Amino acid sequence: MPFTLVHERWKCIGCNACVAVSPEHWEMADDGKSDIKESTHKNVPEGILEELDIKEPGPDKDAEEACPVSCIHIKQRDPTNVPNSAQSRLIQEHSGKN
Ligand code: SF4
């Protein structure tokens, strides 16, 4: 099942936890926040939303759980999957026409 790794970058406080547990996909940027390596960037009203398609949650699941401000999300790309969290709905809205 393919997944998409999502980063609500505007919430990031630069604690480095994601880089520590998943250095393959995460790096710290010059502005003190983290970035998903080789991700796409979307401008949403709150800031920058980064996304990267991944095959397995792997260490990024640990990053999602370790993030103190809950700005990392892993969503399944199965179209039959119905998101049920407020955060998933927020991300879906930003990925749409808004
Ligand atoms: S764990 Fe969360 S707050 Fe910390 S650097 Fe990564 S994305 Fe930012």
C-alpha cells in the first residue's frame, strides 16, 4: 500500500527529532525548521505543505509519533481510504481547490 508523507512545515519548531529517527527522508534547513528531502511544496494559507510519496511508513512512522507538535502525517494513497481525522481533512482541503 503506497503512502504519502506530509509535513505541515509552518508548525515545525525545529526540534530535530524527525531527522534523528528518519535521516533518509528528513533534514534540517537553514531557517531552523526541518524539510522532507526531495518533497513537493504546496503553498497553503498557513504556510508550506511538503509531501513525498513513500512505499512504507518505516522510520517515518516513528518521526510522526516523535514530533512534539504533530506536524508530520502519513496518509494512505488508497482512494477507497476515507480519512477520519481532523488533520487528514485539513490536508485534503489544502490539496484540493483552495
Ligand atoms: S519532529 Fe516535528 S517539530 Fe521536530 S523538527 Fe521534525 S517536523 Fe519539526
